[in-house]
Amino acid sequence: MSATAEATVLITHDVGLHARPSVKFTKLAKSFAADVEIALAANGPWFDAKSIVKVMAAKAPKGTVLHVRANGDGASDAVRALIELVQRDFDEDAGHARSA
Amino acid sequence: MRIEGVAAAAGYAEGPLFELDRPQGTYTGKATAAEERTSLETAIDKAVNRLVAMVGTADSDAAGILEFHIAMLEDDALSGPAFASIASGKAADAAWRQALGAEIAGYEASDQDYFRARATDLRDIRDQVLRALTEDDQRAAPAGAILYGADIAPTRFLQTDWSHGGGIALKAGSTASHVAMLARSRGVPMVVGLGEPFTGAAGMALLDAEHGNIVVAPSLPEIGAFRQAASAFAARQGKARTFLARPAATRAGTAVRVQVNIADPGDVDAIDIATCDGVGLMRTEFLFGKTLPDEETQYRGYRKVLEWAGGKPVTIRTVDAGGDKPVPGFTVEEGNPFLGLRGVRLSLARPDIFRVQIRALLRAAPHGNLKVMFPMIATSEEYERAAALFAEEQAALAARGIAQRMPPLGIMVEVPSVAIAPEAFAGVAFLSIGSNDLTQYVMAAARDNAAVAHLNSVRHPAVLRLIGAVAAFGRENAIPVSLCGDAGGDPASIPSLLEAGLRDLSVAPAQLAMAKAAISDVPV
């Protein structure tokens, strides 16, 4: 069954969608069968969310509203999981919101 | 020119010198685009594998950077343009340089500091692949060559085909290193500690690893004398071989069990089970090699050895990583690794990895006469924790209806605390003295340090007294005691070990005959 899903999220991580966050982001994106893309604006350009080279090329700093869309099997799960990863600041220790 | 060193594995080798630490070459273009493509693919794989290996020992910041590099290298979007220009006739190195150059320029043009800084990473990624591309891929030594260099990695030793002879000559190195151990076990002549005069040697050489020297650019009389000594050595070995088929016994007729030490399941292919009393030590860290083996790989390796041994005992030691045997993704980097997280300490600290090995052992046990021992035990609590993990995994396997059996569980005696106070271990199934580590810990002399090699003697009275005490403890408590260190196969040490009360030795397969011959000369 094919499906499409799209959502946006504000990047709050200090350095944005950069090296280490991008590794986690693309790894998570690759765990879904659906095609997943990101963009910095609703009208694109869209970048393949499974390619770290493309995700890095999007150059999304802190404060960017990131658009995530997916098409195919598990599209809505993929979008939800990726949005949540960004909301969790990529599970990185930013010195706050984290207990020992 | 004759250079003196220290013999690390007895034997004679005559052949061309082959330098281990060759300088990097330049990339040689290939005949077809398909070959260029393969070169680049291979180089990228090589760079990725090296990074993966480094992640294992890196702290989390460094690992984050390495994982970024790995992810970039594994992304087809990075290499795609390079493969496209290879298809249109470019050489692999130029294509890669051009593709990465474009990426680097993109980062350099960024108005954000963070992104401009990533250009450095991209350059690093570019150079890692270029290095892998320009390395001399024909680094395999010619058949029968004498490998020489500062030192040699165990993996390099294992990758070398020794079936056509050859030997090892090292400027540094140690007779107690793992390569020396492997060399003795495979019968590869090896000399260490040749020092600086050996720098820059080339051409034909004569390696005398019985006395510990090498002759570079030999004269005709030197070649003649060498060949005579080599054939005399071979004759002595041949005589010892007559002992091979017989059970070992001393001059007084006392029976001595002689088992073999093996490192790789494949080692048994070259050993006739009739010539030994079983496997006294099967190391498992070499099975671990560069990556952590899964349960099935381990199970198959253990089962192979058990089936080869028939009903004879096979004592498998749980992984003894750490110390001078790092395993990427498992061991940790430490200032003083011999006194750190190694052996059973590491296994207990990483139960996720340990449990995989335990399950493989429990499943292999029904296929033969398996015994399992833990390395680097210092306290009885460690033994109990390890044994409890075996019990837990056995129960879990049984609940799933998987065939398994609990093997007798013993310990290595190599930490002095155990040898000094063995009474804490009256409950173990057997004791196996690891004389290499016991000696290095009693003498406080690292086994991989040539500068203190003279202190590293199992025949020091302090070491022999401990061995004697452990043997006596075993007799009094009906706990079998054996010895599986290098001393067990050393004809010069065998009399002292038997006099200390040992009747069970485990030796390198190549030393089996010499050890049995030496035992027959001992009066006890």
C-alpha cells in the first residue's frame, strides 16, 4: 500500500542538521522502505533524506523549519520518527533536558 | 654481513628479504574503465573498513567524526560523479580527486563557519581513499621470502602463505609476542631484536632462527655452513618425530599428557590427532580477529575442533582480548593494557558479547569432549559470575529446545593472586597454568618488551615455586592441573616443569615432537 506523508519541525539543535545529527538522521531514514526527502522550504528543493551527502548539502542551521515528506510503505511512520528525532535534538547531550 | 638477534621460533630460512614497512607508491592506471572502477570501489571499501576498525577504540567524540566519514564514504551520492567520470575514461585517482574537489569547493563556499569547517573532513575523506588507492597492492611477499621490518602484526602473519618456507626477521619484536607464539606453532623461523644495523638491508639472506642471527648478502662459504646447519637441524627434528606417534613418558616411565595449543579452527587440519592427547588450549581471540564473530561462526569453529578431536578433550578458552590483543569494537584503549580490562574482566564488562560466545560453546559441547576455561581470573567471584552466565544461557537454550550441554568450567592460572592463594578455587573443574602471563606478572616484565626479555623467564625460582604450589594444590584436591604456556614446549624448561610436579603440558603443534623427546630425557 502506498501512502504519502509530510510534516515540518523546527531545528533546535545548536549546530543544526550537521555532521553527527545527519548521520543519525540518514540512518533512521534508511530504516524505512518509503522514499524520504527533506527541504528547507515547502516548495523545495527537496533532498534525498537517505543520502548524507544530500542532507549535508541542504545546510540546515539552527532555527530552520525543516520539511520532511515521505512516499511509500510506512510513509507516515517514517515522517513521525524523523520529526521526533529532530525534536529530541538528535538524542545528543546538549547539557539540558537530560538527566544523568 | 652477519647481524645478531634473539631466536624467537627455531628453524632455518634462506630467501630474499621482503620489507614489511614499504613506503607508499603512486597510483598505476589500469587498462580498462571496469578495472578503474574496481580499484576505486576497493579503495573506498578499504578506507571504510579502516574507519570501522578505528571506531572500536575511539571515544564518543572521535567515534562521531569517524561515523560521519563512514556514512559519507558509503553514500553513493559522494562517489557517483567519480564513477561517472571513470566510465568516460578517467583514471580512478583523478576521478576521485575531481569529484571530491567539487564537494570540497561547495563546503568552502558556504557562508556558515560550521560548513566551511567540514571542508577539512571532506579533504580527509578524499585522502583516505587516495591513500588506499596508491598503496602497493602487490604487498604479498614472494614465496619463501624473509619478511623484515620493525615489527609484524599478527594479522599480517596470518595472511602470509608459509607453505613455501620463508621466515621473519625483526628489528624490534619479542620472543613472547603473539606473532612469535604463532611462528613457533606453525614452525616459521623467526628472529627478533636485530636492531638498527639491520635498517635498509636487501637482497638474499640466511636466517638462522636456531641461534638467532641473520646473514645479509652471504658469501659462498657462509651459504655452505648455513645449509649444513639447516640440514643438521632438520635431522634432529626428524629424530624427534619418531617420538611423535608414541605417548609421552619420562625416562622413569612416568606418563605425561601432551596436548596442543591452537589458535584457529583451521589449525587442526595440519595435526594428526593420534600424536597428541587433545587440545589443551584453543585460543578464541584470533577467531575474533578484526570483527566480532557471530554465534553461528563461533559454533561452527568450536564444533569443527571438537569433531576432529573425537573423544579427546578440547579445552577452549573464552576470549582473552585486551592486553596486546586488541579487538576493534570490543577492547578499550588503556595506558597499561596488561593490567587493565582484558580476559574475563572484559568479557564480564561486555556481557552482550560474552553471552554470544557462551551460547556458541554450550551448543558445540554435545559434539565432543569440551572443557571451557576463563582467562585472567583474579578472584573466585569472577569465576562465579562467569559460571552464572553459563547457567543462565544454558537455561535459556534449554527453554527454546536447543541442543546444548554444560561443559566442565575451569580457569587459567596466570594472575599471581590465584597461584598464591589457590584455595579460593577448590570448586573449579580444572586449572590451567598460563605460564607466559604468570611469568610476566610475577617478574613485572612485559612479555612484548625486548628490553626486559631477560627477566621474562619461567625458570626463575619465584615462578617455579608458584607452579609447584598450584600442582600440589591440584593433587591434594583432586583438581586436574595442566600448563599451556610456551614453557610447556620448550625443551630447556620441560625438566623444571616436570620436577615442579606437572604431568600435563599443552604445546604448540610444531613443538609436539621436540617436547615429547625432551620429556623422555627427564629422570622423574
